[in-house]
Amino acid sequence: MKILNLIPSVDPRHGGPVEALRIAAEELGPAGHVVEALSHDHPGAEHVARFPVKTHANGPGMLRGRLVPEFARWLKAHGREYDVAVVHGLWTFAAYGGHGTLREIGLPYVVFSHGMMDPWFNKAFPVKNLAKQAFWMTIQGPVLRDAAFVLFTCEEERRLARLAFRHNGYRERVVAFGSADAPDRPAAQHAAFRAALPQLDGRRFLLFLSRIHPKKGCDLLIEAFASVASSAPDLDLVIAGPDQVGWQAKLQALAAERGLTGRVHFPGMLAGDAKWGAFRGAEAFVLPSHQENFGIVVAEAMACGTPVLISDKVNIWREIEASGGGLVEDDTVAGTRALLATFLALTPDARRAMGAKARLGYERHFGTVAAARDLIDTLNDAIAAGAR
């Protein structure tokens, strides 16, 4: 099968959708499938050259990527060379700019919503929501209506999507979603992380690793850490990730105001061995998000046998709670404080047991083999539906 992925960018800093594409290609390639991407990145971008999936970059276009004529022209010229397309996300030219062409050339496609239909966005950005609702009715909604399937990574995501926008008659399907297992080189990974953050100097730490963005609840985490810091004087907090909206300076100021100077660290984006070393070395991984579709980083932490402390706005919270590999609370300061206090009150043996359950939970729910098999079954069904 030859699969074309329509995605705004393959820059790893864009998080989940890019990682999902990379993981799918890693699993499907050895099985004989061809996985390629069409993006509106600049063709000369370094991240395009380094991305392990062949990418046809045809951007950046005009109006800050809202109109990318070369993207649409390339799809019209080459789309018939593929068996099926996967559209990643909503609200970008990659998500709506090829709609007419896909229909014209008869290329069946599915849409991965990647959590972008969550009602949290409507509440958080009410003015933007008015524009989105109009855009949904005229442009974005028909893309989903004409898709073979709209894909959700868990039942909670599918349920929430129905609350945000008019259903529009699209065909839903919940598919397994996988996260890469941790490479088995822990010594090198620990060393790489310590080299990236030598100021930790062997201290214990809690880890946040994701984009630094208001929806991720980093401010809640700092406030909660301030409330438990005096009872755990040997414990630090690491907030690792790219600062895409310029929020880090405010978070650093908040940490200073709470008397945490020197105990909250911002090493930037961690990748490769340094990332895995951070997961392996952390006492626990903490993600108090206000909205999180799947949370690949949660699954990655579990793959390392690290307990996960998350909010109930991370859509896989039920799986985490059932696994016993972590704790779940509200996405508030009080909820995040309860996560930290409850975890730190556990005995060392209880924390180790939680980490072991986290690993078992990863193997049961988030392995990549089952996810790849589910995706191929779905794409075969999409092709069959398009042939009728």
C-alpha cells in the first residue's frame, strides 16, 4: 500500500501529529508499505531533510500558511500515484486545501483529528470559536463529511468531539494509537540527559516534557511544586520542551516568586537519548494539561517504567487509572497539588510498584504493533469504501 500523509509540517516541535506519522512509518515500512508526506514546510528546511519519512515540502505559501497553492498543485499532479491519504489535524491548509483535489482524483482518505475537535478550545478562545464555527460549516466540516472515516485515538476523544461542532454526518472510528518503545540503552540515555542538564547534580526530579504552552498547565505545576517543595528539599522540577508562544519567561518569574530559584530547570527541547534519559531518571512524569488528546509523552514515560501523574483532561486518563501506573486529578492547582502530595507520600516500594504497572500499562494499551495493524485495517476499509 502506498500512503500519502497530508500534514502542515514535519517539524518535531509541532508534537503529536508529527510523532504519530514517524512512528506509523517506522512500523509500516518493514511490512512493505510506502509512507510519504506532503507538507507546507519550506523545501529547504533543515527539519524536512532530517525527517525520516520522505516529505514533499511545498510551502510555506501565503497568508501565514493559510493558502499554499503549490501544495494543492502537487497533490493534483501526483495524488493518483497513491492508494490512500491520511489527513492530519484540522484548521490548516493541509486539512482543507486538498479536499477538492482528493475528491476530483478519487483518492480515498481518512482524517486524524488529533484532538483538534475538543470543546476546551471553544471555551478557552470564545472569539476564535465564532470564526471556527463558521469555517466548520463552510469548509472544514465537508472535509470530514467526505472522508472514509474520521479517526479518534480513544473513546473519550470521540465523545468530546461531538460536543464541539455539529456532527455533519461523518463516519467515526476509534483506532489504537501507539507510542515508540524506549530504546534499550539506559546508561547512554542517563548520561545524555545529565550532560544536557548538569546543574541537577544528581538530585531527584519530577519531569514535565512537552510543548511549553498555557494549555499544558505548566503554571499549575509550578504552583503545586511550590506547595510541596519544603517537604522534599532534595527534589527538583524539570520543565523540558520548546517555548513556542513565549511563555517560559513568565513561568521562570513565577518560580522565582515562589522561592524556587535553582530548583526549577528549563533545558529546552530534549530529543534522542537525552529525552529518554529524562524519562528514565525522573521520579514521576507530570502532565496537568487542560486539554490533551492522547499524550504520546505519557505513553513514552510509561514505556520507561516511570509513574505518570496527569489531569483528567488527558483523554487516556481512564487507561492510566485502570493500569495502576499513575495518578489522576483535576486540572487545577488543587488537583495538581494532590497529584504531587499523594505520590510523594508513597513509600519507595510503592513508587517502584507503580512504575512497574506503568510499564505493563504501556505494553497493554500503547504498543505500536497493534496500532499499526489497526491503521492498516482502517486504510484497507477506506480503499474498499472508495471502490464501491
